[in-house]
Amino acid sequence: MNQTPKPSGFEKLKRIVNIPVTFETVGTLSIGSGRGDEVTGSLVIRYGGPEEPPVIPGSSVKGVVRSTVEAMLHQAEGDGKICVPMACAPKDRDRNPILPPGRKKDCGEEVDRRRNPRGGLENACSTCQMFGNTGLKGKVNFHDAMPDPEKGVATISRTHVALTRDTGTAASQALMNMETVPSGVKFEGSVALVNPDPWMVGAIIHVLHLLPSLGVGAKKTSGYGQLEVKTCDPEFPLRPENDKEAAAEYKARCLKAWAEKAKVEVIPL
């Protein structure tokens, strides 16, 4: 007997919410080449080569935002409610996932209708409902943040050296040069949400404003990764005209919904 599929949340396009974001460097940010380990370590990378302008990839911002939302929802909802994405779970020697205390296994299989006829959005944990998993498309899209093409970005080189632990002097063959973005550079990006619950919009706005305290990218303990983040009121591309008063009211409602769900105090932003 065929069963009616449970809704995933994407059957109808009800609302698109776009949040413009400005990232401004307060300290320096290291630049990666966009290849290999430098992608995971550096917040700012160059696509295509040294002549291309540095950008802040949406994937870099998504990673730190998602992990922060996961931690906050775990704290609010209690043990066994929030999963760990399979790719992010620690592994033992046989590459089997090790679940951190209080977290459940990746709920992708519970959601994926290809593997589970009863799969659907309601089987996903709160984080996966928002960001998606292997069996469900996420509702949040992080777009790359670009510098002003007319101003350009004059990068600087910083030198680091390792110190020997017995004498405290510079270690031989341990000199490192890093290309960095200096302070005062602005990157313009955005985050778009499709058919979001209000708390999801509030979560994005709140956690983006936590980034200056969290630090982002590589070598945070060496003074890198300091950003100032500014978000504008939400925009609604499906509406013919954006109402600023309605947008500000919607933003306040979303932040309130997130504060209630995450059980945190959110200062009006």
C-alpha cells in the first residue's frame, strides 16, 4: 500500500528571506589558496590564483554558524535531540564515528525517503531542519562575501617563527610567511533562507553577531580572525516592494522566536 509522502518543507515556495551581511576586518585575516588544507584553515581564500581578489567563502561562514547553532540547541533541547553530521563526527581507528556526549547519530537516514519510506522533515533534528543533511536540503544558503571591486584589497605579508622550548630562541627552518588581509577591509555578502521558520532567521542574525567574540578562520590564537559583522533588515525578494517597517518588525519577531527556542537572551540587533 502506497503511503502519502510526508512534507519536506519545499513543496511550495512560500517565502524567501535575504539577509545582507557586511564583514569588516578588525585585525588581520590569513589568506589561503583555495586548495587542500588551506580551504579548511583560512577564512579568506583566493579562487583561481594570486591575481584574483580574496573572498570570504559562504562555506566558511556556514561552518562556524552551523556548529554554533548546534551547540546552542544542544544546550537548550537537552541530550539526544541534536545530531552530529557524519562528516564532522570524530572517528576511531576503523573510521567508525564516535558520538560526543549527549549527541545522537546523523539523522540523515531517518529523513532520506530513498532509504526510509517514512522519512521527512519532521524526523530531522532542529539543526538539520535548518541546515539540511545528506537526505534533506537545507533552508539556509550562504553566499560568498566579496570586497569592493573598485577599491581592491592591498594585502600584507606577516612572518611567524617557531621558538625552541629549551632556549626560547628561533627554531631553524621554522620561518613561516603568511599573506593576510589588513584591518579595515569590508566584504559584502548575504544569507538567503527559503521557507524558514522565524526562529531560523533569528538564529542566523544572532549567531552572525557572535562571530566577533568567537573568532573565525585560522590562527585565531595568534591574533587573526577578528571581524566586525553588520546585518541589514531582512529583504523579501518575492514581494514587489520591501517595507522597511515590516522588515524591522519581522526581524524582531524572529529574534524573539530564536531566544525562546534556544533559551538565551538576545539583545535587539
